[in-house]
Amino acid sequence: MAVKTVNSQITDAVTQTNVKVLGEAPAEAVGMSFQSMSNSVGLALENATQTQGGMQQVGNAATSSVVTLIIKAGAS
């Protein structure tokens, strides 16, 4: 039976690839965390902007109603 051996260059290449992947994993995890955080902050700011716009519409409607009441009270 023939002896099956693996070339040491092949095992070195596989080992180096595995070490590279394991070495880069923490940096990738931090990068993904930063991206997730920036996405969350962006959505929060969008929601704040939408809320502010909605409150501006409520304020405009209230002002319009009060001005209408003042004009009616002044006319009578």
C-alpha cells in the first residue's frame, strides 16, 4: 500500500489561511458593530425628524384654529 502524505506547502497554506481568518475576525466584528450602531442612530434621527414635522403640523392647525376664534370674537 502506498503511503499517503500531504505536501508541507499545502498544510502551510491551509494553516496560514486559517490564522488569517481568525486574526481578522475581531476587526470584522467591530466593523459590523459600528455599522449596526450607525444604522440605528440614522433611523432614530429619521424618526425624530418625522416627529418634529408632525408636531409642526399640529402647531399650525392649532394656531389656525385659535386665529379663527379670535377673528370671530372680534367680528361679533
